[in-house]
Amino acid sequence: MNTHPYEKQLLVHTNRMKATIEFIKIVNDLYYDKSVELVFFRNQLMDKNSSQILGLHEYAKKFLEKPLSIYDSLEIAKAIVVYGLPPAKLDIGKLAYEFNLENTKASNPLGFLIDKFGTGNPMEPIKPRDVVLYGFGRIGRLVARILMANIGGGTQLRLRAIVTRDALDANILEKRAALLRNDSIHGQFMGTVIADTKNKALIINGTTVQMITSKSPEDIDYTKYGIEKALVIDNTGVFRDKETLERHFNAIGVDKVVLTAPGKGIPNIVYGINHLGNDVNKINVFSAASCTTNAITPILKVVEDVYGIENGHVETIHAYTNDQNLVDNFHSKYRRGRAAALNMVITETGAGEAASKVLPSLTGKLTSNAIRVPVPNGSLAILNLELKKATTLETMNATIKKAALDGALVEQIKYELSDELVSSDIVGCSAPSIYDSKATIVRKDGKHAILYVWYDNEYGYSHQVIRLAKYIAKVRRFTYY
């Protein structure tokens, strides 16, 4: 008797789910036992369920325009277990895609990995580094979430302390814990956060993070808490130039400082673009630039390198932020005093000038402005560019797609295929720059392009902060994207 097509479809689905569950177990075992993190075209696989992982494979099919199944990923994952690696971060989607290319020489996944990485240790062992969050606002809490959710075996960055200005009685400590535990935009923290009133600490996923009260950086002795050579991530927004940020070095136990805002007199870094141009052995204070600068410069670099930019304008449609008023009230800046959740507010941005600091070839070529809009997160940058070399819509999209798949900017650029993309869809994306391929406009003569770049101005930027922090702290694992 012939099986009904529906029964066959159920069997196919059941087998795919079984393969996905086996894949999830390998992903978790590699991460917690070997500090080997697998991602799928830059998408995190940890804490993903079977349906989400199958959804990522469907996205990959459209992105690559080639078949790629969970079985392909599972075979590569099994080979990684056998092959053995030091602490590493590997894009298993890209590895599976490359193995399936017709010109692959290896006959099996293990042989493919040996051909790709060799038989020796590709990287020297790394020493974990202590991290202190100086300030605990929107970016500070998201950085804390990401660090603690991805701590694994603790072989890279270890969040050891958080510094705030308020006195830490039981009530305030519990409020701090609650703000980390619950977030109106990013949802609940996938773990546990307990306020330890006796020791003035937060117990995050069973790990103690000391809470420290201080009104100035100089007053802190971090070594009292067992913290040595700390990397301080200053997210207060109070200290924004070299002189004031160097006050952190008057504390005991501080080695490096990263500012989560544009800084004066210090290197402004967009990780993936200009981080290699600054010697971490000689420089102690860095800026992670702004969320907008991190969003636009990856796309601007690709366009500048391939086509050249004569001039352009950057218009940022930005979510409202905490420096605006909830209701109409006095503000030191024009228009920002009007109710943020009720108005579109034209305001200034230094994104154009900031981009030229990261990409000096664009100096004097870009103007910029911003409109704050009534959404709490999720922003859009519109790049209106005059090009030196003519192109077409299809070629421009192919250029960005290639950069998102291969090269130095694969962590920074996500190539979006959806016809239905809106701002809430990009919330929670770890890439700072999300290229909307369906919105691209290229003038008929090919010399004028309008590119739409989405970004989660909180979460995507926080990931860039952590990427920079890992580079400065010299705890970047062996990576393959």
C-alpha cells in the first residue's frame, strides 16, 4: 500500500527534528566542555530551539541560493568533535556551505577540516581577563547580559564587578537585579539574577559579580575583590575624553579602558574596520564610537573600496533615547525637550564626521542629520551616495552580499532578504549593520545609490563593544567566518 504524501512529510519532519536535537547537544557540549562556540552565519546557536535552528537553515538557503540542510551542519559538527580545537568560534553554516561546494577536494567532513585548519593548534592559549562595568545603564546591562550568557568555561572575559554611584542598600540592590532580570525591549534574561544583600553583589547564573559604590574612579581598589588588570568598560557617558577617562588608572587594579560612546583625544574604533590600526600594547584608552557609526561604516567601507564615494548624506532615523524628555519640558538642546514618544524630532548627529575618523578617505565628503522617532529601539540609517564608479542595483546588492558572506566584515554586516522587514524585526540582532537589500535604489546612470541600513542601536552596538573589548584584552579565540 502506498504511503500518503502527508505521512511522508511527517516522517521527513520527524527526522529533521531528531537531527536538530542531536545537533543542539553537540553545540552545547562543544561550548561548555571545549569552549568551542558554533554560530550559523553569525547567528548564535546557544539557547536556540529546534524550530529556530531549522528557520536559520531556511534563511541560509535563500541567502546562499543553494541547498543547505540540518544534516549538512550535523555532519560538520560531528567532525569538529573528532577533530578537536582549542577555544574557538566557528561559523558552521559557512563551513557546511564550503564543504558542499563542487570543487571541495576532501571526501569527508573530517578531511575537509584538516585541509582547512591543518593538524596543529592554530592559536596560542589565551588568559581570561577580568571586566568591570563602570555604570549600569542601557548599554551596561546589555553588555552584562551578553557577557554572562556567553561565559561558557570562562576562558575569555569574566564580568567581576559593576560600579554605580548609589548607596547599595537591599532595596536598591534588588532594583538593580530586577532591571537586569527583565527588560521591556529585550525580554527576560535567560538565566538567574539574585541580589546578595549581605555581600553587596549580584549572583548571575551562579557567579558572583561584585557591586561597588563610588562617586569617582580614583577611590576604588579592585584588588580587594580579587580583580587584577581589569578592563573597565565605562558606559556612564560622564567621562568622554582622554583626560577624564585616564582617571580610571588612579584606581588600583585597572589595565585598560573602553568607552561606550564617541571619545575625544582617544582612538574611536569600529571593530572590523580600524581596530588593527591601533596598538593595544601602547594604547590604554579606546572608544567604541557610537551605535550609528558602527552601523554605517561597514557598508560605507565596502562601497568606498569597490566603487569609491564622491560625496554623500547620512540621514539617521533613530529610536528615542534616555536623554530626551518623556513629556514636554526644558532641555538644553533644541527640540529634544518635546515628548519623545509622541513626536518625530529633528536633531543633530556627528555620524558623518565620525565615519570619516574611522575611514579617513571619506573626510569632508559626508553630511549627516538625525530624526528621533517614537520607537524605543531599532534604528535606520539612509546612505545617499554619489559614486565614482557606476553600478547597478543587482551589482550593488551582490557586492554587499559578498561582504556579508566572506571577508573581514562578516560579523558586522547582515544581508537581509525580507520584503516585509520593519524596525521591530531587527531588535536582538548581533550585527551592527543590517543591509536591507529590498530597499536599495540605484539611479539609472549608476552613479547615485541610496542604501538602507538597519541597526539595533542597543544590542548590536553592545556586541561591537564586546568584540572590541576582547581584542583589547587579547582574549579573541581562533575564529573562522
